[in-house]
Amino acid sequence: TLQEHDFFMLKEITEQPKAIKQTLAGRLTASSVSIPELDTFFEQFQMESFRKVDIVASGTSYHSGMIGKKIIEQMLSIPVEVSISSEFSFEHGLLDDQTLVIVLSQSGETADTLSALKEAKAHGAKTIAITNKKRSNIARKADCMICTNAGPELAVPATKAYTCQMTALILLAIALSEKVSGPGNKMTPDMLEALKELPNEVEKCLIMTQDAIDKFAQVTDDQDHLFLIGRGLDYVLALEGALKLQEVAYLHADAYAAGEIKHGTMALFTPGIPVIALATQAHLREKTISNIREIKARDAYVVGITTIGDESVAEVVDEVLYIPEAHAFFMPILAAIPLQLLAYYAGTVRGYNVDRPRNLAKSLTVE
Ligand code: F6R
């Protein structure tokens, strides 16, 4: 149960409401957000001087970067590229003093990300680091450091570091958007509301999904493959869900944009193959449902994840999990919870030490 923390991974999954509260602490005002760390940065640099934004990170942090890209692009109407650190260090697009580079690293020590940061600085780009370690190399090297304040994460798989990074990215997107076009222009009241409610909603996700996910993990114990599908932000989250299952349960899990399956991967679908269909983005749900129908026609076993109040997903899947509904930007934070729990239960039912997956280290200080 949630009270028994056999592993740090479960402890860290369940403490996400508190961790997110810490990320938000001191950064919400009555009508907007305030990130004091950005003040000195913007005394030196004008947001108007940036022509583009690059987000650079590795692994799970790269996945929160992909979410951050979509959010910052929508909020700021500025081109945002997102890159894997180990690629960016050697091959990147336009990078100059009109580029704002945001690096994401829980540990603040990932060698690939540190190299990317140095490369960005060498080209005159201005840099912001979002990290969970105030006293780290990445924190020290960046022009500005925003700490996620998630508390120490001891299990190798990133869980609370991920949701707190996404929370920090939403705060940053709002703060940057206000620098561009005047206070409050881009932030809608439902975003502020969603930020304030976020810790509670994450708590609800833990309660609402834990038992069903535990059961699903038990029945997929003998499976060698699992697919995750989704559109938009759900697709990005599917990538993270797959990574967690690979590293924690040593299960071959792959993520696909829901509309892409029919372009090749469908050939792999055999009866009973487990598929997680993420359908938390209300505006994309109908399309995702038609993709689920295609998969069901091949007799896959589909678990749908959707929001409370939606009845359409339940009609096409074998099992449905409900999570609370929030502004679209926040759904990847809420829907991350059942996916983290799935990796945890799938790993433990197979008898693995989920805190210390084989061949992996918490902090990767070599390139
Ligand atoms: C996966 C995981 C890794 C890290 C990656 C980057 O659960 O933890 O993929 O996200 O090694 O680490 P940081 O964020 O410390 O730079």
C-alpha cells in the first residue's frame, strides 16, 4: 500500500504532492507567478532580444523538456527547439547571443548536459538551468538557476524530479510570457487555478489509480512487450512511461504517436498485447479513440487513461483509469502518476530492485 515504502521509488512517487508544493512555494502570487531567481537575469537580458529558445536535457529530463517546448511555444509564440544533450553538444542549429537556452537536469551533474551548457555559453547564448541541486556544476555554470526544491531523489528512476521539473517549466513559461507582452497577458485564470490545485490533484491521482495499476501490472507479468500511445502532450508522456518500464521492469515498452501506429508498428500487434492509451487531452480524444478502435480490431488488451466525466474512452477499451481533469498543460503531470506506479509494480512483481536498475547510475558524469 502507499504506506509501505519498501523502496525509495514508491516513497518518492507518493511524496509528489509535497514535492510539487515545494516547487510552487513562494512562486505563486494572488494573480500570477513570480520567480525571484529570474529578476537578476532580466536586469541583464531583455526577453525581446531572444529570437528562439532551445531546451536541452537527457533521459527523463528530456521528456519534460519536450513538454516544456510545447508549453513555452504556445505561451510565448517563439520558436522552441528541444534537444537531447548528447546530440546538441556536437550538432545544433542556430545558436547565438539571441538564443535562450534552458537546460534541465535533476542532478545538475549530467556530463552530456553540462557539455551542452558549455557549448551554448561558448556561442554567447544566455542560459537558464532548472535543477534539483542548488550546488551542482550545471547550477553554477548557468546564468540563472531555478531550483525544483523536490527534495533528495534517491531511487535511480526519476519520478518526483520529473513532475517537479514540469511544474517549474510551467511557472517559467508563465513568467517568460509576462516579460514578452505585459503582465498577465498570457496566463489564463484556469492555469493559475490549476497551479494552486496541483498538489491536491496529484494526491487524487495516487489514490484513484494505485489499485487498478497494481492489478494490471500483475496480469502483464508474463508479457515481453507493451505499447503506449497518445497524441500531443499525451504522446510525450507515453515516451516517459515507456522509458520507466524499460529501466525499472526491464520490459520492452515503446511509445508511439497514436496516429502513427497504422504506418508500420501495427504489424507487431498480436492478440492480447498490452497497450496503454493515453487520452487525457480533451481536444485530441476523439482522434485517439479512433486509433484505439484500430488497435482493438487486432485484439490488443487496451487500458485507457482519461479524465473523470469522460465516457467515450470506456466504450472502446478493456479497462479504463480515471484521473482528475485540469488545464491541458497539467495533464502530463497528473497522468505521469499511474505510469510511474505501473513501472514500480511491474518491476517489483518481477522481483527487481527498482531503486537500483541494472547497468544504470543516478548521476552520469561521463559523456
Ligand atoms: C530515468 C532517469 C534518467 C535521467 C537522466 C538525466 O528515470 O532518471 O533518464 O533523467 O539521466 O538526469 P539528470 O536529470 O540528472 O540530468
